[in-house]
Amino acid sequence: MHDHKVFDQESSGKQMNQSRFTTRSRRREEAEPDLQPRIRLLTSAATVSSRSPEPTLPTTRWLIAVAGIVMQVALGSVYAWSVFRIPLSRAYGWSVPQVTLTFEVAILMLGFAAFAGGLWMKRAGPRRMAVIGGLGYGLGVILAGQAHGHLGLLYLSFGVLGGFGLGLCYIVPVATLIKWFPDKRGMMTGLAVAGFGAGALVTAPFAQRLIPSVGLPATFGILGSAYLIAIVGSAFFMKNPPEGYRPAGWQPAAAQRTHAAGDLTLGEALRTWQWYALWAMLFLNTMAGISIISQAAPMAQEIAKTSAATAAGLVGIISIANAAGRFLWAWVSDFLGRARVFQFMFAAQAIVFVLLSLVHSFGALAILLFIVLLCYGGGFGTMPAFAADFFGPRNVGSIYGLMLTAWGFAGVCGPTLIAHVRQSTGHYIQALEMIAAIMLVSGVLPFVIRPPKGRNADSTNAPITQPKPVLNPMR
């Protein structure tokens, strides 16, 4: 009983002290009105700090860029799929279209997962998105090795799970680096996806040596584990810049400041015809290149009569073109304009695909495929900046993410076209001629595309750096 009285007295004393403190604080605020905003500011800062989940990794925007490239190299290993086409067919008796469908499902899932990732990244943040995607792709490749002749399991593991992980991860470096590098938009979007194009350069020769020495299941397991570690490790460096971030020493051009005030949402972008025109341009350019990627190794063996090892080397060579094109054309588009770059790429591919139907030597084949993959990579390097120019960078994650469904559909249409024509005719000539005609017609689109109403065409392609200094400690 005595203890209860003591407790009541202590509680009463605390309540009285709290009441006195509150009264004194209120009087002080009334006497000094300018304290109120200070108190609110400190309280708000403390709340934000307590809620922030970001770890204290010492990151700069260039370190984030390097991590993004490493992530994309691991993701780009999907382009080495043609190395597995003949070994899988021989091991399990699957046809060319059956094996090719695995790659098609993965790319289709990539396109839709990239859109979902662009929407979800606003809430989850780029780091969490990349971790989940890395787990999906890595596990998908590992489980593909356990299919053991079951075609449906191969589709579900590599195609569905792996493709879903690819899409979630792919959009992260693209959307993140556009925000960190407003002064180098075209160059950095090209650099962000250049690693993806270079992925097959590392994977193709490595996989070619692993398959005969350890077998298909172990090869998938080793590669999948390596991808998982590389992607998840890189993911911990991914984060968005502070709101309103500008690089030190950089001021946006007047036209770009006007654009920033008029950033379109996804719904607003979808109400413009320009979004659908950009989607079509990405689809058509991607369809041509991805048809080659899906058949590069067997094409080399059939057309140029090369060995499997030489064919795998060709996959590595064209992956260099894929990576170089992503950076080169995106960088050039900052000066020549995005539309002019697409005009050139469609015209070049129309000529090259006609020549491909005529060649028989390995050297000529390698040169022509190199040009095709330069243009293929150029589409992916240039289009994110194209979308940011037309609709603004604020919502580019969701706007360009949905646009990547063009990649998914192209990943089905292009490889299906070339695989079925090859299966039915016994050669690649007719399919190559058909793609040449498609490229010729596609060249009309970049001539008619214009920015949406209210957005200045000149500023979308002009250099955007100015030397006026701005104090900003984050770099």
C-alpha cells in the first residue's frame, strides 16, 4: 500500500513538472515567435533522420555509376544465350524454336518487370529493388541448370524468374543515374546500359569453356551464383540524390529549367502520340538486333563454317559493339540530336541486313554483325534520354519503364521470326531480307517525331552545361 502511494506521488510530481515545462515553452514561443519555425525544422529533421533507412556508405555519384555498370554487366549475361542453344539441343533433343523461346520469355518478362520496377521504385527505393531483382535473376539461372530435360522448368526458371529479376534490376541504374547526372544525361544513360551490352563479352567465352568441362547443370549453377553476388553487392551503392540536387558548378539551361517545371506523369505521357512513337522506334530497332543476338553463334557456324569456340568468340565480339553503341550513340545524341541518331541507325541496318544475306566469310559476317549490334545498343543508350527530353526526368523511371515493354515484345517477335524462317527454309537468307525491309520502313518514324506540345525541340538535344558555380557538397 505504501509503495502505491509513493508511486502516485512520483507520477503526480512528473506530471506537474511536465506541465510547468510545457507552460514555459509556450510562453517562450509567444515571446519569441521566430523560435517556432526553428523548433518545427529541428523536429522535422529529427523525424526524417529517424526514419531514413539509408546506410552510411561513403558514396559519390561516380561510385554509384561504377556500381551501376558492374550490375549491368552481370545482367547483360543474358545476351550470351546463343552459346547454350546448340548444347541444349544436343543434350535434350530440343528444336531451335524451343530453345530460343527460353530467351524470348526472359526478354518479355524483362520488359514488363522493368515497368513494374519503375512504379515500385518510387516507394521501395533503388537499393531494395536491385537486391530483389538480383536474387530473382541469380536464382533463375541456378535453377535452369536443374531442369534436366524438362522444357517447362527451363522456361519457368530462366525465362520467368530470371527475366523478372532482369527487369527489376535493369531500370535501377538507368533511372538513378539520370537523376545524379543532369549535366551529362545522354552520356550517362549510355554508360549505364553499356555494361549490359558488354555482359556477353565476359560470359560467352567463360560459358563455352565451362560447358564441356563441368556440364550444363554445373555451368548454370556457377554463372548464376556469380551473377547473384555481383548484382546484390552493387545494389548496396544504389540510392537517389537529394531533392533538387545539382552537381557543383553546374546550372541548368533556361529551357531545361522550363522543362523541369513541366515534367509529365506517366498518365500524361500516355495521352501523347509521342510516347507511342518512341515505343515503336525502340521496338523496331530492338527487334532487328535481338534476332541476331539469339542466333549469333549458330549463324557463324552455319554461314561461315566456324567452330563452336570461334562462334562463341563472335558472340563476345558483337557484345563489344552492343556496349560501345549504347555509350557512343547516346553521347553523340547530345550533340546531333536523338532523332538524327535513329535516322542513321535505321538506314544503316537496312543496308547491312541485305549484305548479311550475301556473305559467306567469317570476317565479313563479323563486321556486319558488329554494325547491327552498334545500332542495337545505340537504341537503348539513346532512348532513356529521348524519353527524359520529351517528358521530363522526374518520372522517367515509370515512363521509360513502360516503354521497355517494347523490348519484351521485340524479344519475342525478332527471335521467333528468324528461328521459324530458318527452321522452315533451312537457311537464314530470307529472314535477313525480311528484316532489311522492316528497317527501311522504320526509318520514317524519326523523321516525323516531334516533342510534345509545350516542350522545346532545341533544348532536347543541345549541350546543357554552364560554368556558373553552385555550392553543393554532394558530388
